[in-house]
Amino acid sequence: WSLSPYLELGVFDAQDGLTYEVGGQARASYEISPGLILTGALRQRVFGNIDQRGPGIRGNRGEYYTPEEYEARPELETVDGVPRVRSDTRMYTGNSSPVIPELTLAYYAKATPNIYTRVTAGLLERAYGGVSAEVLWKPADSNLGIGAEVNRVRKRDFDQLFSFRDYEVTTGRVSVYYEVTQGFAKGFTAQLDLGKYLAGDKGATVSVTREFANGWRIGAFATKTDLSAEQFGEGSFDKGISLSIPITWATGQPTRDRASTTLRSLSRDGGARVDVSGRLYDRVRDAQDAKLYDGWGRFWR
């Protein structure tokens, strides 16, 4: 368990400039039995300028629906046949009361020496709750991994407690991972995802991540789906940069926790995925050949 401050930053909002929110977070995890893990978090905002706001009004740049107007008019939650699965993210901010960003029960198992499984149920993230199931084939001595994931989720209410909205969807993907362990590209991991996203659109995501000797990971990704450029909106397709920093690098204390963020120039509904904690590939790879070999120096030191 932990008690700590949190900081949320928005750096690419052309309308508001730099936005921030500061508060306190209590987080706990309990392993009920081997592989069965209960995890939860509770947050309380203290101050900041990230306030609750409805999504932007199409055709009126810089103008937004008020929160009251957006909640009172359900038809606003769909634009050009595309449900607002991420473009109303600001409706989940600015809460002065405590919120529950995550509350899940996850079960991890190893079906065979090379096949891992995960089932997670509960409040998966601040905007969606439901059930997520995943399977991963990844031999310990192989650079290649293949996985599949299916999610049945429902949109949470904006107070981030236990109530839900009407939108419900099934998403899924098949993933191929390849980690380069030799040559000039050593340290790079490539990932290809094919599947169905939160808005019901279908397509593919390509991502490349570079992990450095100190544990920092920097990556880039791009997603293209069957939404037209008009339906997607400005930007035409989803893309961004990811950054992940091991907590132990900053504190010097042994922990597997990481601080991660994703930077996007625009937040759109196309190509959006559920943010599920504890996905298998990141949990498994620390005990694989490539990662263990890179860690021998730290082990002996």
C-alpha cells in the first residue's frame, strides 16, 4: 500500500496552455492467493486548473459544451455515428470529491510453460469498467511473443464512483511482439496490434519502444482504423509518444512499479483502447532471457 501525492499535466492543449491537477492518492494491492490480486486506488484533488468541461463543438473551434449541457443531452455523446469514447475525457476531471480511478480483481495463471493468462474484472480505469481477458504465448528464450485480448466494458459515470452510463462495447486485439537483442537495434521492441477499438472501429496499431540500460523506456505509436478522416477529425489518425520510468531509478529502493505517461497532440475517439493495468507482456518480460541478461551487471553489483 502507499500514500502519495499525484500530479496530472496537460501540455498540448492549444486553448488552455499548460494545465495541471495536484492531489493525494491512496493505493493498495493484496494478493489473496497465488495469482489472485485485489487492487484499488482512491484519489482526492487538492487544487489545479484542470476543470470539468464538455467536449468541443464541431465546427466551432475553441468552443465547448458545458458539463450540464453535455449530461442533459445524450445525443451529444455520438458525432457522425462515432461514439465519444475519449473526446469527453475532461468530463472525468475537476471532481472536488474523492474518486476511484481503479478497483479490480485480477487472476494470473500459467496454462503451460509458454502460455500465460490473465482475467481482470472491476473498475479498469477512470472511464471504463468491465471484464478483460488475455492470453500470451512467450517462450522464455524467444524474442517473439504472440497474444490476444478481449474486453467487455461499459462507460463509467463522470463522478468516477460505482455508477455507469449507457455505452457498452466489446473490444479485442491480436498482438505480435518482437524484441531485438543483438546488433545496432538492440533494446528495441516492436509491437503490432490488430483488432477492434473502443468506438467500434477496426484497424491496426504499430508501436516501437526503446529501453535504455537505466530502465527508461521511450516509444512511439500510430493507429489507423476504418474511420474516415472526416469521422476521425483533425489529425486523421491516432499517434503519440510514450514514456515509462522505473520508480526504483528515482528512489533507489527495489520495486517493479513504474511511472508512465502517453503524450498525444490531439485526443480523438478513433483507435482508442481500454487502459488495463498488468497486461501480460510487461509482467512476463522481466523474467525472460533478454531482460535477465541485461540485468546481470546490476545483479553482481
